[in-house]
Amino acid sequence: MNTAENECVSETLGDYILVRLRGEVDLSWSQQVRRAILDALGAGSKVGVELSQVSYIDSSGIAALVEGFQSARGKSQQFGLVAVSKPVMAVLQLARLDKVFPIFPDAETARAG
Amino acid sequence: MNTSSLAAAGAHERRALGFLAELSQSLALSLDLRETLGLAVTRIADFMQAEAASLFLLDPAGTLECRICVGPVDISGLKLAVGQGVVGRAVAENATQVVLDAATDARVNANVDAETGFVTRSILCAPLSTARGAIGALEVINRRDGGLFDAADAEILRVIAAPAALAIHNAQLAHSLVEQQRIKRELELARKIQKSMLPKRRRGGFPLLGVNLPAHEISGDFYDYFDLPDGRIAFIIGDVSGKGLDAAFLMVRVASLLRWAGKHAPTPAAWLVEANVEMCKTLQDGRFVCAVVGQYDRASRSVTFASAGFPPALLHDGQGFEELLADGPPLGILAEAQYSERRIELGTRALYLFSDGATDVRDTAHNTLGSEGLRTLIARHAVLAPEPRLRALIGDLKRLRLVDDTTLLLLQEPCGTSAHSLLDLEFPARPEQMRQVRAALRTALDSEEIAPELRDKLVLAVDEACTNIIRHAYHGACDQTIALHLAREQDMLVFELRDAAPVVDPSRMQARDLSECRPGGLGVAFIDALMDDWVLVPAEGGKGNLLCMRKRLAATGENE
């Protein structure tokens, strides 16, 4: 997993947009992640960020997630994290954000929620 | 007044104006005021058609002295009190005095005439006025034509006195400035000489480090260390009562006396007893000296010391403090005083000795730091090696306001003998570099068999620290570098990050409260949460910063 290329892909599943992240989210490309999340929130009312293939996330990556969450809440949109990997969960816990974000085990549940 | 006398008055004023312009210019352009004033007073006497003229100046003691005198009788050096005689009154009242008939005027001091045989008939005296009041007076005596001075003459003298007052005042200011600068230069020289008496810092892991910060140019504090014939190291830290020049002079004598006694004294207590007896003979005016003297044996790492009224020593093991009292009276008071000793097995601990100036520093609200405050500062920098730690501590004290001479002496064996280096990396300050750095760090931590959960957290903390350096110290990605050094000393992991950026104010690196949900400022909070302690200090030589973070590993098997 450590060798996975960084990747950020947005998929539209009906009314739901899923931003899939891969690799290590750090300062070198967290701005790109932030843009993708905000763009998704601009395009649809329900957005999820899929994190199962993310092996590392730093504070700038967490900041991008928080910004998406706050933006969605301001416009009564739905925003959640999907399939959070263990390393990402550890950082969310450290930032005391694990109870703040809606977290779903998979995209199906997220779409239904 | 008829037409012709009006015309005469007009001509008189024009003449006065011309004279005033000339006088002002000669005074303004003067390079040697004393000489110019001498000429000026002669010309004033001529212009005023006076038999005699004199110039009196106030000396620093507040006495008027005749500095320049022209006329048949030399009264140079004559001294008057303010308020005494015509001149004294002109100064006291800061107002021109006109004496039409000296024989009957009570203001006139008849003694001078009686002593000199001169007959004073009529006097005019104008004060030399400045913004700070009169600084002296200009006096003319007796019209040469035998007539009496009148109000018009008094007005002219008042006007003529103005440029003289200005020139003298400026010269006095210039002189006091020169004097101040001379004193400043001499104090600076005294400071350098005094500083040269402190022992040179020894390299190569010498266990004693000292710093002396004078509150002003010179200090009544001192420290010293030297080798004893048996291989032990002797040390001294002292504080002479009082501040300023006399304390500084006494410090020089006391320092050499203590050094001399320390060369042959068998024990610190005997050392103080001998120095005390000597000082009781020589110290005067209620002066006394507080000091600690000690002997340190590097082989056994044991230190013995005795104190004469000096603040208690602090022993710090990296976790907590122990206050060490070894109290006896200050030196120079009681010739029969005895001193008790403390013996400490120092081990890897740090012993801090400090003069009371270190705890008397004030913050902006004038609160003193106190012993608790000093402990907090020491604890904050405990992460650092002795030398940068002392530097950081001094930096903190300097940011506060020193009110007294401050001296610190630190005794600690340099750590690092049991430390082994796990990773040394230097990389450009660019976010794209971080992935490789994290990988290298994971590998290094894996080799120490750090549990993966803890390993990932330490990697996160170091990553956050590096990106903070890139963003806030270098203000963005650049080709300057960050050096990462990881070492392990027993159960302690020490992470050091060095950059070459301008010095960062450590107070700007503040963790935010994790309970608030917002995007920024998380990095420092992560470092705070993940490391046991960390400190940011200017690097050696004042260029760049050193961030040092520590994590103590729990016993094997329970790394978290």
C-alpha cells in the first residue's frame, strides 16, 4: 500500500458523488484533494470521500476534509467519509474528528444515509 | 520725546541690532566658546559703554561663579549664591536687574568695592535664560561717560544676553553628551575586562557551563571553574551585594580571592571558611558576598558543594526538580562562620546554580519570575543538550526584563554517550520530498521494533513538523534544506530538525485546542499530542532553527 500512486478520482453514482482517494495524502497534493471535494459539493448535494486506499493522511489532508464537511453543513448538503482505512482513522481519532464526520462502511450505505 | 531724540533712539536701536547680529554670528560659529565669550564680553562692555563687564555661570553645585571678567578689577572666580547680590537676584528671579544708584541700593554687595577700591555707581545685570531657567548672568558696571544706565540700556543688555545664553547652553549640552559618551566607553571597556576574567568555555564535553548577564554594563556576579591537581574540577558562583561600579570592582577582588582559596582548600566548607575570614578583614561598608563553591569528580560523577547565602541549587533529572540547600551565612559578615556541605551523586542529572537575578527577572506586568517560573523554563528546555539548553534559557530570561545581574552555572555530564544515531537525512524543503522522508523514518523506527501504531504517529508528528518548517519558517517550498536526525538514548527517542530559515519566534508555534473543529492549525496540536515534549530554539550561531522533539518508549511490549 505504501507504494500506491497518489490518486483522486470523482465518480457520480446517481445523485451521489464519491471522491476516491488513494495513496498518501500530504501537503504535496492536499490542495488538489481540497479542490476535488469542493468541486463535488458544487456539483451535487450528496458527497462522500472514499478512503480505503489511503495509507497516510497529514493535517493538511484532514483540513481538506474538515473544509468539505463545513461547506456541506452550511448549505445543508450531505457529506460523509466512506470506508475509512485504519491509518486515516487513527489520525481522525487523534484530531478528535472521528465523532464529527458521518462515517460509512461503504458507498452503498453512504448513498442510503 | 522730541523728533531729534526719536531719531537718536532709532539710530541707537539700529546700532544695537547690528551689534546683536554680529555677536550672535560670532557665538554661533565659535569653535572655542571660552575664547569667543571672552571677546564677546569685551565687545559687550564696549558696546554698552561700560567700565566693566562680567559673565557668571551656575556650576553643577548651584553656585554662581564669575567665569569672564573685563575691566579694571579682576573678579574672575568670585563665587555667589543664587539670590545673593545683583547677579544672584538676576538668576534667582530670571529677570534683568537695574541699579541706578549703587551706593544706596540694598541689592549691591558693598564688600567687593571695599576690597578692591573700585567704586560701583550703576549696574545692569541680565540673566542668561534658557528653557530650563537661568544658567548664569551677564553684568555691566558704570557707564564710561559717568551717566547712569537707563531702562533702554537694560532692554539692550537683555537682548544681547540671549545669544550668549543659547551658545553657552548648547556648549554645555554638547559637553555633557561628550562626557556621557566617555563614561559609556569606559564602562564598555570595564565590561570587556570583566568578561575576560570569566573562564573560557571549554569544548569537548566539559561538564560545566556558565553564563553571566549583567543588568547594566558591568556586573557584581561572577563564576569560575578550574582543575585541581587531583583531577577534580573546582567551581565558584558568586554575587557581590549591590550593583554597579563598586560591586563590580569588589567582584574582581572577591573572585580572585575565592579562586586562590579554592586551589588548596581540601573541602568546599574549608574553602568558604578561609575565604570568609579573609573577606571579613577586607570588606567594608556592610558589603557581603553570596557564593557557592564546589568540587566535582568526573570519575565518580559526584559533586560536593557548600553555600554562603546563595539561592538553593536545583537538581533536575529531566522529570522533576529537587531543591538543594547547603546554607551558611554570606561571606564577609561573621568571621567565625561555619559552612555545611552537600554531596550529590550527579549521575546524568543536571545541577543548576543561579544568582537571585535569575529569579528576579520581570515580565511586562512587573511580576517576578520566581523559583517556580525558572523551573518551568528549565523544564521547557530539558529536551535540549546542555549547551543549547542554557542558550535557550538565557534567551527566555533576556526576553523578560533583567533587574539584577544574572548568572547561571550548569553542571551536567554531556549526554549522548549512550545515544545511538538511527537516521540522518538532509532534504530540500519541498512537500514532494516528504513521502520519501516518511518511508525512511518508518524503516528506521521499524529497525528499533517500534509498534506500527506508535511508529505511524511518530512519522505523522515529524511530517507535520517538516511541513510547518516549509510553510512557516521558509514561507513555502524552496531549495534550502531540512536536516532530520533521529537518535535513541536508552528508552528515549530524540528527533531533531534543523533548518536554515530566519529565526522563528517560538511563541508563534502554538497548538490549537483540538476540541474546536476547523481546518487549520492541526499540525502543532498533533506534535503536542504525539511527543512527550518538544522545543523550538534558534540554532547555534543565530542562523536557522532547531526543533527538538522527544518520545519516551514504554517498556517493551507496551509501546503504546
